[in-house]
Amino acid sequence: MNPTEERILNLLFTLYRNPSGLNLEQIKSKLSLYYENDNKESDQKKLSRDIEILNEIGFNVKFKRTNYQSLDKDVYVFERDLSQKKIDFAEIELKTLSALLLKNFANQSSLEIYTASQKIFKKNLEQFPFSYKKPKIDDDETEDKNILSDLLSAIQFKNPIKIDYYKNKKNEFKTIELDPISITKRSTEDIYLMAYDRKDNKVKRYLIPKILKIHNFNEEFIFNRKLNDEELNYHSLNFPNHDKEKLILEIDADQFWKLENFLFPHPFSIENKKLILETTNRESLFPFILKEPTAIKKINSSIFNEEFKIYKNKILEKYHVL
């Protein structure tokens, strides 16, 4: 391996180990053996050439703006985005996978099996295992498994349903008429039913563990369009907890990338070095502010500031040590 190959390989590994990105000074510090020139401009040119080589051989390294006042804090990021990659399955492979998934699901209803199957068979629905028959549920299975089974069946066969759903207390539930669309998994814990609320005439998300019961509903399935970008925005900032509110955030330019990562895929814009977004769930930002207290300098909303104070006080009360 020649010196140039060695340098580029070490650069790639260093960027891989730092997924948030590194600026020039950080790269020089971590790779001082390779970028040791006192002339900063010289090292910048060398690094730019190395980045070009990495991109040419298939590694997606981007120069990401994190500071709109100075280039010194902008970072190089190795983007491990596999969304454009695809795996082509042979028909016999899909049939084998389908049989295995169906057998497993019949014995143990699992949201993970279902959502993984959706991804595998996305463009090959003729082999999708759950189109063959409704999964069997043993008598000793829990009510949660019955709910899951009924949801999967309603989605597959486009049957409207009624659900008993609660937000805070189980005895304070509401019965809602829905056209179920899909099951979506936002994280390792949050699993939602995407459904069209027939009364409110809009697509909403419902936490599956908060569905108490599913009722038969003998009506025609009326939802007949694709989901739009806003409906596909699964970020909690988009949850309908209050009227839409416009927030203007004055941010620390050096930490902009932290907020950008947190917001994905929620839309925002940058104007006059301020971040602007709309939300129907301002509380979603509270945990981020606690974790990164210096990233956001100022927010234009007095309601936001008041609710954040209440949020902090509740945490202090709960974890107060005598």
C-alpha cells in the first residue's frame, strides 16, 4: 500500500467512526501523520483531493454546512445511506422467504416480522406472505396478539374498523371509525397504525399499544389515495397535539448539525441565520433542549418557553432527592 492509499484509507475509517462529521481541524488532529502541513490551505487542498477519490470509488462523503458565518466549522460526513441500494430476489428465494415468514407468524404474531416483510416484499407483493391467509391465533394468546391479528387482516383486505383508543387513561377511551392503511415503526419502541379518520377526514397515527379493542364495521373502505409528504412525516413534531405553530429558532451555528439530525424528516427552512419550522407538537423539542442545552439560543414563542419551564419543573419534582 502506497502512502496515498494509506492516508485515504485512514481518512475513510476516521469519518466512519465519527458519523456526525469532522471539520478540517478535527481531521488534522486525528490524522496528524497525514495532514501535518503548517499551511492550512495546503492541507485543505490535499483533503479535498482525497475526498474526491473516495467519492470516485463509491464512498459518499459530503461537505455539510454547520456554520453560516465561517467555513472553519463545516464538516465532512460519510453518508451511509443505503436507500438507493436494492437487492434483487429470485422468485424461488421469495417463495422460500414467504413460507418461512408465514410459518413463523402463524406461531408467533410479531410486528417486527410484519414490518420486515413489508420491506422485503415491497415491490413483489404477489409473493407477500400475508396475502395468503389470516394468521392463526392460539386460544392462549394475549389480547394484544388478537388486536395485531385483526389490524393486519383489516389492512390486507381493506376493511374499515372501529377502535377503542385512549391517550392517557384506559378508562377514558374514545371509539374511532377508521380506514386502516399501514403499520409503521418509528423507533425500536414506537409502533403505530396509520389510518384514515373517517370523522375528521384526515390521516392520523395511533399507538398500537393504546388500542384497547377492535370492532367490526360494515361499511365501504373509502380511503383511495396515496399518502402525501406531510402524512409520511413520522417525526413527533408532526403529532396533532395543538394548532399549528410557527417557531423561529436562533441557533448556535457550531451546533446546527445536531438540530438538523434531530429534525429529520421534519421540514424546516433557514432565513437570516435562523431556523424556521411549523409544528403541532412543540413538546417534542423539549427532550432535545435538555440534551443539548446550548444548541438553541432563543425561541420566539412565549407559550413554548412557559411550557418548557413546566416540563423542567415536573422533572425536578419527580427526581428530587431529599
